[in-house]
Amino acid sequence: HSRISRLIAEDVIEKFTIIVNPERLNYITAFVLLNVSTSKIENILSDLVKRDNVLEAYESLGKFNVVLKVRVKTLNALRRFINELSKLDGVAEVECFVTTKRYKEDTWKPEVES
């Protein structure tokens, strides 16, 4: 207990979670890449991280400087989301990859030195 409490207090542990099988609930997982004006990245990401369908959001290097992992119930919902993104001020390009089968989804566990 004391070790876990210390790790929480030191912000090493941010939260406890479960992993739900999205395929069993008929959800679609997609990775969305955005080419965003550098002056707009923080504003856009601060909005996107509040959305329930955005599971992960990253600032990245390269042509696409924002990467999102999203989960939606239907392709129509994904299309609407992509259309919303393309209309955001500062978004120059949107690329979407829809996954067809999940082989692994896990939480990150760093190597701990003994």
C-alpha cells in the first residue's frame, strides 16, 4: 500500500484502468493523423482530449504532427468526426487508418530495475 501511495503521490501512477474488448461491443478503432499549423496545435489538442471518442492524443514529428487513437460505434460516426476535424481552424490535412483486427492492446509497463 505505501509503495503504491508513494507512486501515486509522485505522479508515477496517473490512474488505474481496465481494457475492454472493443470488438465484442462492435466498436471501430481508427488512427487519425492531422497536419496542424504549429501555432494551433495546443489549442486543437486541448479541445480534442476532452472528447470521449479520443482515447489517445499525441503531438508528433513529421508531416502529420498530431496522432489520435479514436473509437467509434459506426463508420458514419467516424466520417462525421473526420469532417469535424477537417473544419477546425489550423487543420491542413487529415488522414485516417481504420483497423480491421486487434492483435494487442495493453497499458505501458516500464522495466523496473530490481
